[in-house]
Amino acid sequence: MATVVLKPGRDKALRRRHPWVFSGAVARVQGRPGPGETVTVVDARGRFLAQAAYSPQSQIRARVWTFRDDAVIGPAWFRERLQQALALRQAVLPPADTGQRLVFAEADGLPGLIVDRYADTVVVQFLSAGAEFWRAAIVQALRDLIPVRHLYERSEGEARALEGLPPRRGPLADTPPPPRAVTIHEAGLTFTVDVYHGHKTGFYLDQRPNRALVRAWARDRHVLDVFAYTGGFSVHALAGGAAEVWAVDASAAALERAATHIAANGLPQARFHAQVGNAFEVLRAWVQQQRAFDLIVLDPPKFASRAAQVPKAARGYKDINRLAFLLLRPGGLLFTFSCSGALPRDLFQKIVADAALDAGRTAHIVADLSQGPDHPIPLAYPEARYLKGLLVRVQE
């Protein structure tokens, strides 16, 4: 096994069980490990720190598999880790909810591996050199441990490119292709998921508890769902008794699916209105028209995937939140989110506060929001808490 030797003083993060080794911390590599191969990581004095997957093209040069020196990284080890991840979901999720994140990469000790289940379909993403190296063992373990009909790969996007890996997609383990619309259930509601082309792996599973919270606050309120996608928040709002819901999204196809979700759940279709368009432009026009709402959900796509993009992203978050504050009636509620992991949580709160100030509104925080329990957050790996949100009440 090759060895990655760290520079003096660069072992503190690993000793605190953080799973990343950045290229700048590496003094030298003894041996010639290939992409994804397991390496031993030692400090400057040669003392063992971890076993990790090596990634020669990534800024994250090694991702830790284990902090134990006696572990054998191989098919049996991956099977055990997957069993642990599945046991966690069984403990924290309602069994009737058939859309679940089963593996959340580093948070489950499986760096670069995402596994989402939609009823009888499992979607897998291999997003790191290590996950790619062990793909055959992982696929076999998933096939053995999860009794589903369809196993489908969607390994694509910036994370995989940064690892020097080409995109890959298609059925796995000789399973048949999944249907174009996979039906799932969440909190007694029905949704369909496009695992081929949908955002992420098809559905925003991380927002499960926040959709339930919108449902709890929606009764008799006029609701605006911005960046609505296929209407997860809209459906929950109507199920909670909203007086009406306006859904705004740039994708006409996504809003059409949202309308089908309203109908499929037997909710009042006359109370649902879809507006196709750029969210910033739509909200600016509605401010000019003096439209008003009692509850607004802002769930934009990722504005910043890297620290260098944060200043520009901050301006976008401030603008969209300012417009939302201008559209809220006194006593109105704002559910506002950022899924940009590079944006610090305290900075997001400051951006929302500045937006309220610019809008001339006084508001306070009702609740601090985050992702669901199937997206666990290890104490030693705070980066796992990428979804940040606030429930804010406007006083005047």
C-alpha cells in the first residue's frame, strides 16, 4: 500500500476525524498509487492517521475510508458500511415514506457515494475516485442488501469532473431501466420522480422536514412557492389547507408535473396557479403590482459551489430575499433556504437580515432549518450540513 506523508502540523484535522486530506497538506507520496486506490496516511513523523482513497487530480487528494489501521478495505468492508447506513435510515425515517437517501457520502463513511431510493428504484452516484474504484463491490452489495427492481446510475456533474472522472449513467447490475415516472409517497402524499433527468437524483429528499413544516403553517394562507420545481412545497401547502398557492419556476415541464401532483393527491386544483419565468423577474414585477402573500418559500438552486463564487451568490440571495420581504404581508412567514455548501451559515443569516433591512421590514427568526435525518451530519464533518434555512416572521 502506498503512503501519503503529511507536512508538519497538517495532521490536526485528521486527528479530529475530519475525512479530507487537501493537496496542500501533502509532503510526499511514497509509492505510485492510482486513482481511487487505498493509501495509508501518516503524519510527518510516520505515525498512522487513516486509510484513504487517493485522488491525484483533485484538490482533496485523499478521502478517508477509516481511521483504523487494522481494517481491510474491500468488498466485505463496503458491505458492512452499507448495512450501517441502511440501519440508520430504518431508525429515523417513517417506513411509509418511499423516497429516502440511503447513503450520504462522507457522512456515512463512504466518500463520494450517493444512494437514493425511490420505491422500487435505487439511483446511485459515484462521485469520487475511491467510489469509482470500488464500484463493482458497491453495486454487488447494494444488489444483495436492497430488494429493488431497478438499480440506476447517474454519476455526473462538477464533483465527478473535479475528480478527473467522465460522466456515466445507465442501468446497473443487469437490472431493467426504471420507468420514466417513479411513484413515491411522503407523509401520505404522492409524487412522481424522473430519475433520468430530474434535479439531483430526481427529487429534493433533503427538504422532507421543511415541507412538513410548511404544511403545518399553511392553513388559510396565500402561499408563494418560488423555485418550485415539481411542487413539493406547493403540494404540502395545499394539503395543509392553504387558501391558494402560486408556484414560480423557469421550467414549464416542472410546473406541469407539479400540477399533476396536485391532481393526483385530490387537492383543489383551482387553488393552484403556475407562473413560468425567471424568479427574480417575476417577483420584481409582482412587487411593482403590489401583490402580497402570507407565506413565501424560497428554495433556489445552488448559487455557489466554491468559495470563490460566494460574493456573487450572496448578491443573488440578498436580492431574492429582499423581493420576498417586499411581497409579505405583516405577520407573514418566509421559509428561505440555501443549498450552497460553500456559503457559511452565519453569512446566510446576515444576508437575510440585510435583505429585510433593505426592504424596510422588521422580522425575527421563528426556526432554524436544515436537512432531513436521512442526510446525517457528523460532528467531525460540519460540511455535511450544506442545507441551511430560516423560518422568519415579518412583524411590520
